[in-house]
Amino acid sequence: MNVLFALSLFLLATSLRADEPETMEVFTDSRFPVTGLEDIRQRNEARVTFHDLGAPAGLEETLSGGLPNTETEALQVVRQRFSASFGELRQRFLQAYQGHTQAMTYGIDRYPAVVFDGRAVLYGVTDLVDALARYRRWKEVHSP
């Protein structure tokens, strides 16, 4: 047996151990609020990462708030804001777009979406308890 193949099987088997909570990555925005997050966290059923795909729009709205009406004056204010706190703004932009970057990595093309263990995606479900139950039923059928 190929050593790489054997290692892959070992990693797959250990990553699917029943005693470890699953990982869930939730991709949504304020239009699609999720439920059940606290239930899952309290029962330690899964490690949940939440990606707010509306964060970039909120950040841009915050940065553009209170700008003067003329383009020249508005541009000057924006330049001042960026030069005064470039490092902080850079970090805020990175955090705001992190969900979009991760969604592209998985090939997610719509939301709400929940990615389980980095290997399965469920679209359109906002009740995370229901989503986890569906994933577990799927995993029973599709796991070795």
C-alpha cells in the first residue's frame, strides 16, 4: 500500500472520530440570521466559526459616513481618515473580507451556507441545530 495513501486514510479516519465535535463554518449576513448557535456551543457539539458576509458593506458605510457633499472635499476627508489610522483600517478590512475569502476557498456561490469539517456544505438552512443534524445523517451514510 502506498504510504501517502495510508497516511491519507489515517488522517481521514482520525478526523472523523465520533468523540470530537464537528467544525461548522457559517456564512451569512443580517438578512439571514441564524438560530441555534448558543445551543450548539453550550452542548459543545461543534466548533462554530461565524462569517458575516455583510461586514465589508458595514465597514464601507462607517468609513463613508459624514463625508462632505463635494467630491473634492470628500476625497480630502477620506485621505485624512486613511492616513490617520492606516494600520487599524487595514486590519478592519482584512477581518471584514475574511469570510468572503474563505467562501471563495470552498467555492461557495450563495448563502446562507454552512460548511462542515471543511468537506460538506449545506445551503439555505439558518437553524444550526437542524443543519448539524442533517450533516450527521449525511455523514452516517457517506463515511467509511
